Amino acid sequence: MTTLTIREKLEQRELNTLSEFATLSVNSKGRKIKEDQSDLRTDFQRDRDRILHSKAFRRLKHKTQVFLSPFDDHFRTRLTHTLEVSQIARTISRALDLNEDLTEAISLGHDLGHTPFGHCGEGVLNELVKGGFHHNIQSVRVVEVLEHLNLCQETIDGIRTHTWGFKPTTAEGKVVQLADKIAYINHDIEDSIRAGVISESDLPKDCIDYFSSNQSKRLNKMITEIVKNSIGKSEITMSEEAWGYTTKLRSWMFENVYADETIAKLEEIKAKRVIRELFYLYSDMLKPVCEPERIERVVTDYISGMTDRYAVERFKENFIPTGLKCSAREDYLFKLANSPL
């Protein structure tokens, strides 16, 4: 008798339990560089683990979600956003009998290429880079080129297509695309209220009447709407009514929080200057040692990988005068120690 490996048992479980619309590990289109398979984990589980252990994933904890470099520990960062997207997406995938491992891998990797200072930083690089800068495309570059994770094609497709304007080829990718929107709409409302930028009473009344003013209930209703309207279907959608209120709430957030000219605008101006000046500085630094056609690509990779605080430190180091550095004054400590009490 042939003894099945744990991976083979997991693959068989997928065959027996997952929906006809799920992406099965055994049917993966594979990796660019062929590898021996694991005895313990499916291909999509390995993708998830590689992303989780990557340097780019660790850096997400010090990258802005919406509010720049918050001192309050309760504001979201790019890392906590990613974890919330993963939780929402896994809940939906589990309910729809889709591949939860692929869903989690895509969720954890979707923002690996995001810039410091959130969409503010992304906007600056988009202006400076020929052809523009898009964090979803950069996320793919991170996993394919910069960290050589050699992920499955389905995982890479989901990472690339998690933003609007792209069409995922798997049901799991479609789930993550929706989960990303649901996550940031809800947690950005909570963070904006915490920051005093908006109040609960400012939110569109018809949206609140439909979803509830309570974040947990609002989040649960959005997720439930997706599950109810997607069971047994290849498309992942909400009802037309629910989607209308969701997009209205999202548009309201863009007008009143994300693109508002008065909200932390001075800090955004400062952040944009940091990115812009570093871009010009590093481009000039590389001219003597790098082929001209590679400079922009190298600088973009370097800056987009920075955390907020690392970018600020590099700016201070290069543009803020520090004066003459003297040795620390610990000698006074020893002088006190040798003085009579």
C-alpha cells in the first residue's frame, strides 16, 4: 500500500470539500522555477509562509495606512490593515468553500510593495516615475524579483489584481479584492473618528441606516452580503443595493478623509517632500556607478521599500544640519560617582 504524504492528504481534502469554483492546490499552474514539493504543505500554504517570513512583510508594521506615523498605538498601520484584510477574506472564502490558503497568501502579500507614507507616498512616486507607480505592480516585483519568493502563478495574479481596474482570474483573488475595500472603509472610519477628523454623525445617514453605525455590525453585514450573493456562483459580489451603499460610503471617505485638503495636509506636504528629495538625491548618487536606464528602477525599489521612519531618518541625515557632534556627557556621571556624598 502507498502511504500518502500530509500534503497529498490535504490536496485530497480540497478535492473532497471545496467548491467547484475553488482553486485547488493540485491544479496550480506552478512556479516560474520548478521546485520539489513539500511533504507537509500544499503549494499555496508554502506561498503564505514565504510571504509571512519575508522582510517586506515585517516592514509593513512601520508603514502608514492613512494617518502618517501615528504615535497612538491604536491607529492602523499597513501591517494591521493587511491582517484585517486576511481575516475578512478568509471568513468569506471559508463560507464559500473556496481555497482559504490561497486567499490568505494573496491577502498577506497584497501590499508588500506599498510606499512609506501610504497613498501620499505612492502619489509622489507616481509623479516621478516614468509610466507611473502602482503599489500592486510593485508588490509583484517584491515577491518575484527583490525577494525571489518564487510564488505560484495564482498567488501572484491575486496580488497584482487586488486593486480596482484589474480582474482576478481566481475566485480567491476576487474575494481579496473585495475584502481589501471592506477592510479599509471600516477601519479608516474608526481611525478617522479616533483622530477627530470626522464624527459618527457625519457619515451618510442612508449608509448608516442600512449597515448600522456600529463597526462590528457594519462589517458583518458587508461580509454576509457577499456570502449570501456568491454561494454557488463563479462571481463574488454583493447585492446591488448593498454594493450601492458600500460604494457611496467609500466615495464619501475619499471626499472627506483621503482627499480632504484640510486633514493633516501640512504633514502630507512634508512627507511628499521627503520622498521627492530622496528620489532626486539617490538618482544623483547613482549616476557615477549605475547605467542611466537602471537608475530610476533602483531608486524606486529602494524608496518604496522604506518604512516611514527610515525615510525620515535618511532625509534628516542628508538634508538637516546637525552641527558638530561631541562625545556623550557620561563623564559627568562618573564625576558624580567619585564625588563625596
